[in-house]
Amino acid sequence: MTFNEMIQSNKPVLVDFSAEWCGPCKMMAPILKELKKDIGDTATIIKVDVDKNPQAASAYQIQGVPTLILFKNGQPIWRQSGVIQKSGLLEVIKKFST
């Protein structure tokens, strides 16, 4: 399944744009793992390495990593750069999954 197919879902898709060399990105990994346990099937979480997928990074003007973008039906509906705590991400997903 391609990136574009994945973000076309009518349930929210949280995309973590990150890079191997990025310290804050490594801090996001356990947060997203915990988030996945809490949200179950409410939303999908995918990780995109900007170095391996430069076209996706450039399509969404990713300037810094980590950048998280929430998509629904192929449209970006929320975005934030930097490390975000699980509670903040839960609120965003709840807000857009109804």
C-alpha cells in the first residue's frame, strides 16, 4: 500500500515524519507506541523516514523532524513539529475521529 493510499482513509492517520539521526525523533517512538495501545483502531499511526522518502517530505514541506501530521480522507487536518506528549496527541485524535 502506498503512502497516498494509506492517508486516504476516512479514519485519522497520524504520520510521524522522522529521521534516523534525529534525537527528538527517538523520543517520539515510545510515545507513539503507548499512543497506539491507547487508541487501538481509532486511528492509524505510520512513520515516514524523510531521508528514505524525500518526495513525501517535500510534498508536505517538512522543514524539521519530528513533524507529525494527521490526515483524514487524504487531507492534512492537523500538524505540529517537535516532541509532543501522548496526552496532547490523544486529544487531537479524539477531536478528529468523531
